[in-house]
Amino acid sequence: MAVSPPSDAKPYHHGALRHALLAAAEARLAQAGPDSLTLRAIARDVGASHTAPRNHFDDLTGLLSELAAMGFERFARHLLAAAADQPTAMARLNATGRAYVEFALAHPGLFQLMFRGERLDVTRPALRDAMARAYLVLQEAVAAAHPSDAEEMSARVARAWSMAHGFAMLLLDDQLGPLLGDQAGAAGAMRLLDTILAID
Amino acid sequence: MAVSPPSDAKPYHHGALRHALLAAAEARLAQAGPDSLTLRAIARDVGASHTAPRNHFDDLTGLLSELAAMGFERFARHLLAAAADQPTAMARLNATGRAYVEFALAHPGLFQLMFRGERLDVTRPALRDAMARAYLVLQEAVAAAHPSDAEEMSARVARAWSMAHGFAMLLLDDQLGPLLGDQAGAAGAMRLLDTILAID
DNA sequence: TCGTCAATGTTGCCAATGGAAACATGCGAG
DNA sequence: CTCGCATGTTTCCATTGGCAACATTGACGA
């Protein structure tokens, strides 16, 4: 061992391991799917030992929960951005629903991770807060389009949310095949969604 | 080793291992959740070695796919039974939607397994057929309530399906907390669903 | 200045898992 | 009767998450 190691030697301390781990996890999630989100694989990606994440996240669940929190933040911003330039409250609600499905299609792995309670720890403050913020975006979009008393409001939010969420989940789980027919792919799915939104 | 083993000795060949494995998997799924569906655990439950399932199902995915196929069969029957004694086509559609969520609440693990493509092999004939049958039940319920041309029909089926499925998924993933409030539990969820169905 | 300590990483270990390979058993067709 | 093939078992391996013990580094106070 040289007293003064060559300049390309990895420093013992990474410096920004926490961020690097999250970034690696996100990249891996996008490219190889949720099943590839292994503690060891993520650590390998950043050149760290497989127990290094333990210092920043308690365990795999912790790491995934922080990643999901990031996802919910981005999700909320995406919904807001889509509704921003719409003229009416009703148009904003529809745009929000479209954006909901768009996000799921653009980030399928992340979306499934976010809405799959099993691998997450929802008591983590970062995750809880991010989820609450995203929920508020949805809730306000519905409230603006359909002002009503508390009970009907709950039902209207649940209805809009269920529709967007169900469509996204069925899409990601490849269940809509018989309904898309030859209109497969993301474009066909969004076209079907537009037809749905135009029904009432 | 005695030449004639005592009567309580396990025979080398189980006789109905395939059925026993599926039954054990279903029981385990209901009691301990999808994560407990381990090849080794299921085999242990029936007193077989952990490679025995390989002779009946190719691998864990195969076993889970057959289990999911059973689930879809039961699911289709449940939907049909719920709609059977309804007077109008519209009432039958609503009853089908209610039954959809009822099934998810009654068999959460099975439902999630059925609609989680990752752990299943949808090319298995048993699974493909069962999924198609369940889909037809849904499709016909919508068609009877809203006769229309092919394109609108697709949209109507997708809409009804998305609503029921999204509501069920959000419920199973504990996302509807803010909407259920003190009306938690299965009863509260079904009450919220009834309010939703009464909106249009 | 220097010594101590907390934060950050690493190595080594463990039990559990899915799967492959080689082998054992026994039913049933010829 | 016997031999082939379906059905099971044993053994082995790589991978995984997590724990414990140890190493490195920088910061802070006597």
C-alpha cells in the first residue's frame, strides 16, 4: 500500500452516498424493473459494499420508501403542471386525470413502487408528507370542478381517483389488451382514456 | 428401515400433491400474505421436499399462475352470482361492481396475486382462459347496461372496470384512509362505494 | 496539539430462497 | 414379469437481506 495512493483511488468515504444510492436505485428501477431493486445490486452500482446503505436508510424498505417519496413529489408536480394552463375547473380535472396516467406510463416501475404498500414504510415522514401533498393536488382538482358537501366530495374524489388509478394499474399490468385491440402502446392507451373522459 | 414400514409412515408418493400444494398455497396466501408464498414454505406445509412442486408446476411462477387461475374462476363465479337476482341491466352492472370490490376485500392476497403480472406467467393456458372468462363476465354486464357501438363500448367497459379495479386496489393498498375517515373497515369502504355508484 | 468520538464504510458471517443435477421409488403398460 | 416414466428426494450452488465486528475519517474539545 502506497503511503500516498494514486489519484484514481476511491476515497474511503463517498461523500454523497445517500444521493448516489437513490439515483442508482431510480435508474435501476427504470431500466430493470422493481424486482431488480436489490440492496446489493444498488450498492454495487455505486461501488459500495452491500451494507453501506444501512448508514443512510435503515434497510431496503427504508431506501425504497425514500425513493417512493421522491416519486410522489415528482408526481404531484407533474399533476400540477398539467392542470396549470387549462381554462376551466373541469378541464383542469380532466388534465389531472390524463397526467395521472401519463406519469404511470412514463415511470411504470416508480409508479408501481409508490402504490405498492408492501415494500414501503408509510410511517417514514418523507413518504407520508409526499403522499399527503400528492393527495391534496388530486383533492383540490376535484373540489374545484365539483363543489359539494363533505360526503359527496369524498365520493367524487374517490371516484375520480379510482378511475385514474384503476386505468393506470390495469394498463401497467397488461390487462387492457382486449380493450386496446390494435391500438396498443401508450398512444392507444391515452386515446382510450380520452374516450372514457368524454363519456359523461 | 423396516421391510414393512408402520402404517403412519408417509408413502413415497403423495397421490394428490398438485392439489395439496395449491390448497396449501391458498391457505398460506390468505393467512400470511403474498410474501409468504415461498416454494419451500408451501412444500413444507404439505410435508414434501422443496423441489417436489417442480414436477407439477415448472417453478414458483407456474404454481402461482395456477393459483391465480383458480382465483379468476372463483372471481367470475362470484360476479355472476351477485348479478343473478337483480331486476334490471343497470342494477346487474352495479351489483357486479360491488361484487368486484367485495371479492378483493374478502380475498386480498389472492386478488393482488391475480392482478400482479410480475409473479405470473400469463401464457399458461389455465390462467389465460380463466382471465378471459372473468373479463367476459364484466364485458357482458356493461354491454347489457349500455348498448352502444364498438368504440363507445370499449370506453364504457374500460371506465367501469377501471373504477372498480382502482377502488379495490387503493383500498387494499391502504390509500383511501383520508377518504374513509372514521368510516374505516370493510363496511365503511362498501358504503363509500355505494355513494360513488349513486353519483351519476 | 492531540485524543476521543460519532459518522460512514467494509469484511465476514448467517439463514432463507429458487433452482439445477443426480438419484430413488413405484405404478402400470407391454 | 419387467422396464419405462412420472413422481419425489437429496445435495449443491448463487443470490439476497441483515447482523456483528472492525476500519477509516473528520470534527470538536481539553
